[in-house]
Amino acid sequence: MELAGKTIIITGASSGIGAAAAILFAQEGANVVLGGRREQALENICTLISNSGGGSGALLAGNISDEAYSSALVELAQTQFGRLDGAFNNAGILGDVGPIPEMHAQNWRNVIETNLTGAFLSAKYQIPAMSKNGGGSIVFTSSFVGNSNSGMPGLGAYAASKAGLVGLTQSLASEHGGQAIRVNALLPGGTKTPMIPGEQPEVREFVANLHSLRRMADPIEIAQSALFLLSDRASFVTGSAVNADGGISSRLN
């Protein structure tokens, strides 16, 4: 029970990596607070958690780029479970794919607001709550995109937002290490989530073959890496950009 007695916020919890993490963390003893836009999907995850015999779940649907929503998730954790010990800030979008000269400014704003500003707002309210309990752990979902030495065409907004998360991680880790708050970024490779459409098998095959392992990750594999970073096993790990990418970054470098 790696997270026994801990309360963890998970954003982007309605599907993919976030949903896998919610179920895994609860199985490992955590009380989980689920955030995401789709309330029915969050309720379904909470039902699975209730039937699993592990930790408990609570949910609040909303938009992670809304500051009041980030505050409300922390408040829910404190009122429902009495504390906040960790957060897996996983919410993110890919946005439109295409060259920057052809990209609408609104797409740029949407991606940055969701992926980077949403992470900033989450940490803004999570850190004071964790500090009250003597420390905690924050994990941001970044990506190999924007953090390897080779760029991925058509993903300018996404790459900028995910690279920005690594910088945010390092700054927060430096600022709040003295409060026993660890902050790390997790960099998944291509993962079998709705972000890569299942009805485009040629896209999935192309992405799979970029990896040294010649396959994409299952969401649970990325959730396991997040579990490590949130657990006491990673007690001396902070300010790190941790690859869980099947070797894709080494192949692109």
C-alpha cells in the first residue's frame, strides 16, 4: 500500500493516464480527488474505486484553466479527507496539429492555458495545503515532445507547453524543497489514450515504431511511474524530468 493514508488530487482523471492513475492510487490506499471536464466519466471512475476495496474517491468536474476550480479541488480534498499530500497534475490537450504559420492564435492560447497555466494554478493552491501537513509531492505530466533534442513537426503549441512544465517543475522544486515538498515532471512516450485516435491505425503504428521498445505504453505503465514519484520510495527525488518514454527520446536525439 504505497499511498496508504495519503490524499492525492488527480487532474485529467476522466480517461487515459489519469483514469488509470486514479484506480491504481486507490488500490494503493490513497484517497483520491478526481478532476476533469466530464462529470459522468469521473463518476464512473469513482464507482470503480468504491468497489475496489482500497481508498476512497471524490470528484469535482470543471476546467483546469479556471483558477476557482483549482482552488475548489484543494478545498474538496481538505473537507472530504482532512488533508492534501500529493497531486498528479495530468490534465492536458494536444490541440490542433500543424505548422505555426497556419495555427490559429486561439489554438495556441487553448493549449498553453490548459497544459501550462492549468498546472501553475493547480500548484498555486496545492503547495500551501501540503505545507500545512509538513510536505508532499507534486507530479506534472510533461512529455518527451519539447524535451528531446529533436522536434516533432506540427506540435509547436503542445511542445512549448510541455517544455514549460519542466521549467516550472525545476523552479517549484527549488522554491519549496525546504518545506519538504517535492516536485517532479513525468515525461511519457506515446501512450494509448484518446489523444491519439484509435481510428487512425497508421498514426499509432508510426508512433509505436519511434520507440526503442517498438510499442506504445498502456496508461497503467505511466501511472505506475507517477505512483513511484508520489510515494515515499522517491523521497530524495525532486526537480527531475523523469522519462517513461519507451526509449523514444534516445532514438530522437
